[in-house]
Amino acid sequence: MPLRRKSVLRIQTFALFSLTYGVVGLFWEYLELGYFSLEGPAIGVVVGLTLAALEETRIGRVTRAMPLTKAIVVKSALYLAVLAIPVLVTGFIGGLLQGSEVREFFEWMVSGDFLLTSLLIYLIHVVVSFARNLNRLLGPRTLLRYLRGTYHRPRVERRVFMFLDMKSSTTLAETLGGRQYFSLLNTFFRDISDPILERDAEIYQYIGDEVVLTWPVDSGFRDANCIRVFFEILAEIEHRRAYYEAEFGHVPAFKAGLHFGDVITAEIGDLKKEIVYNGDVLNTTARIQSLCNQYDQLLLASEELVAELELPKFLATKSLGPVELRGKAEPLPLVALFPR
């Protein structure tokens, strides 16, 4: 049975933290003692595993909701405290067993060596936390692409795109007010993150109340990921129905359009860099999504895309035939998808 995408990312987090702190432990020991051994990396790996585990606790979830700088400072301080407490307790008990006095322990705590070591460890946590938060800010895989220079030169890719749009957003904004509406929108985007992650989608852009998802065709077509994600998002919001009704008096409804084709992918900009997709497929997908209300459907896709997929058995389809799309010279055959 294949691992869930979220499980894979957790394994990657544990591996990355173990490797990072293992390397830090290796060189730290060399700087302290003048030679390499297995003890430094072993301690570093244990530290990395501990901090990776903390990422999966409430600490990680709470700090993700904070502003970037505050999250880095607070998380690094908490991680340092988690590591320092067992070290101090062990040092205190070990010192007493070896005949040291309590006064010596407190003198060691305020010594320059201890304070400098603590500061260096804290700064290491700051760097690691910054890299983690930057990766979340840019989106999974994006930071790595920047570092690799994957799209430094424009390249042609074949991709699937989904434009997913919240319904009745103007009315909602007027009813709830700006702040409450933004809170609803932010909660909605946060709640749909797990289905998006599990179906290997990438978030390309947030455009107001709309989110644009994309996949390379291989991962988008595999197991009909680009179709399944919509219905898993639907199920996730239904699961959270009671929360939305209590908090906002409204459960978000949404619609989506799907299409695929060739795009030019490249880095663009100087003062602010961004990886962008350029091609007719994006305009076409947006036009498809705009027809959902007209045909009273939640999900519309091009017939060309549906023909490439092995659809889940729980889905039914309805051909809408060739449909005129605004700005397009030729009609495009569309298909509605819905549960049986």
C-alpha cells in the first residue's frame, strides 16, 4: 500500500532534520575537540529527530499561524528550551553524583562557554526555522526549484490546471464584513490544504477567493488526482460543516474548471521573483470554470482531459457537447462530473 503524501513529507522532515543536525554535530565536535568521531553526529541526529517530532506537535501548528519573524523567534526559543532542560537536569544530577557543589553548577550556567554555546544553538535553530518557513511561504518544491535554477531559462511543460472558486463571495463579503470574510477565506484555504497535498497538487496562485492548482500531467492524471482532489475537498468542507456554521453562519460552496495543455514555465522579475506559467491553457481553464453557474454544475472539465483519465467508479459524467468559450474561436467539448 503506497504511503500517503503527508506521511512522505513527514518522513522527509525527519530525514532532513536528522541530516542537518547530524552534520552540525560532526563539525561542532571537530571545532570543540579537534577530531571527528561518531559521537557528535549521533547526538546531532537525536537532536534532529527530537525537533522534527516537535514540528508535528501543537508547537508546530501554533507557530505556523504566527507572523514569519515571530514564528522563527518563538519556535527557536521553544526548541532551545526543550533541548536545554534535559541537558541541565542531567548535568545537575551528574555533577552532584560526582561530588560537585550546587554553586559550581550555577557558575557553569552563567559561564561564557555555556551562554555562547546556547546562543550558537539558538542561531542554528533560527536558520533551520527560517528555511522551513520560507519553504512554506513559497510552497512545497518551489524553494528547491529556485535553488536548482530549474526555471532560470524558460521551458515548455505539459500541465493540468484547476481553477477553484468560492461561490457567492461578493454577497458573503457584504454579509460578513471584510475581516470576518477574510477569516472565512483563510480558514477555507487552510482546510483544503490536506486534500491538495494528498493529491500531489501544487498551489500556483491565490486570486481573491480563487485558488489555482496545477500538476505535471503524469501526477495529475495518475489515479485521476486532478479529479479526486475536488471531491476530497468537498468531503473535507462537509466534515467541517458544524464549525463553519457556528463560526461564520455559512458553509463555503465552490466550483471548479479543469483543463490541460502546454505552458511556458519560467522565473520572472528582478526585485520580486516568481515562477510563472504562460499559455492559452490557463485562459481556457478560467473560462471553463466561469461556465459552472450557467450549467448548474460544480465541476466542469474539457472532454480532452476526461478522455485521458480512468475515472473513479463513484463518479458519473454528462457531456455538454461543444461549448462556446469567451475569447475562443473554436467551441470546446466539455464534461460535467458529479457523484453517482
